[in-house]
Amino acid sequence: MEFGGFEKCTLIDYPGKIACMVYTIGCNFRCPYCHNPELVDETVIHRFSEKEILNFLDTRKKMLDGVVITGGEPTIHGDKLISFMKEVKGRGFLVKLDSNGMNPEFLKKIISEKLVDYIAMDIKSPLEKYSQTVSRPVDIEAIRKSKKIIMESGIEYEFRTTVLKIMLSPEDIEEIGKEIKGAKRYYLQKFIPSKILNPQFLKKTTYNDEEFSALQKNLEKKYVEFCGIR
């Protein structure tokens, strides 16, 4: 398969590990604040082959701990992605997958086959607002199933939400907390206006540090074991 981006070293995208990161092309959501628009609309020009990535990994077996697979939405690539993950695991690397949770059967398969060591699932909004938030019809049951699969998997995981004031009220964030109650790790991510899918959102803002701190304390008190702010 082809990838739309490749970072040879990251110290922040796989918690506690040194990793490289590959970006898959294409997505089944159209979040207006997405900061990888060229991957979503598949207009990315510089592409990397699977062979290039694997050849690189062969030279880094004693230097990197793992590979982060992000997007776009990786799971839309199905068996091609599974084949790539098998190649990565076969070389002795850990695998972290970033996903929007729309393909619970894919998640179940890679967990059962021990092809993934860490899953980060984006929580876009409370379930009732999903289609509005991502600008696409959403199977809410799929999102609900993915959350459950991940939380019961026994592997490392996190949930995370990119926060814009215009799209998520404090009440919305509280509702998300209820929906993932019992989760080990949940991160609130500050929206940073930069290159995004919908340029109109460049003028949108997020909460201030004091407001984020209040949200964090409430979530940790009522719903999740740990809530971080990024």
C-alpha cells in the first residue's frame, strides 16, 4: 500500500516509546478542523511505498521501538493494512494505531491476532452529534462497539478529543465522559489553527487554560482514571 506521509522519528506520538510514523491516505470522515486535508481529500503529492517503509525499518531495529500508523483513517485500507502490520510486527516492532473507531470488526481482528500494541481512538463528540461534527452519516453503534472493544482488549489505549468551543460545550465534554466512563486514559487536545480542511475554521478558538483545567478535574473526578491536556 501507499502512504501519504512518513516521519522517521517521533518522541511524542507513541507514549514512552521512540517510533516512526506513517500516514495512510483517505478518510471516511470530513472533520472541518482536520489538519491533514491532503490525506482526507487524497491530493497528497509525495507518497511513500510500503517497500520504502519496510526497508527503512530494517535499518532501525535497534534504534526504534515501534511504528505509529495514523491518517487519514487507516482502517479503511482493510487487508492491505493488516498485511503491512504483519510485516512490521514480524520485524519485532511495536505497533500503535490511530483510528476514528468506525470499523470495530477491524479493531477486533487486529487485537485478536496480536497485531497492535496501542490504540488511540478519536472521540469527535457526544454520540448524538457525531454526524454533524464529522460532516458524514455515522453508524453510532460502530463507534459504541469500538469503544467497548478497546476498553476490554487488555492492550494499552487512549481516547482523545480535539476541542473547539464552537463545536463542543462543557456539557458535550461531560457527555463524552459519561460515554467512556471507566476508561484508563483520555486526552483533551487543544485546537490549533493551522492548515485545516475547512479554512473558515482558522478563526475558531478553543478554551483557555483555566477552562481546560476545570474540564480535566471534572472528568477525572467522575469518569476516567486519567485525563490529560495536549
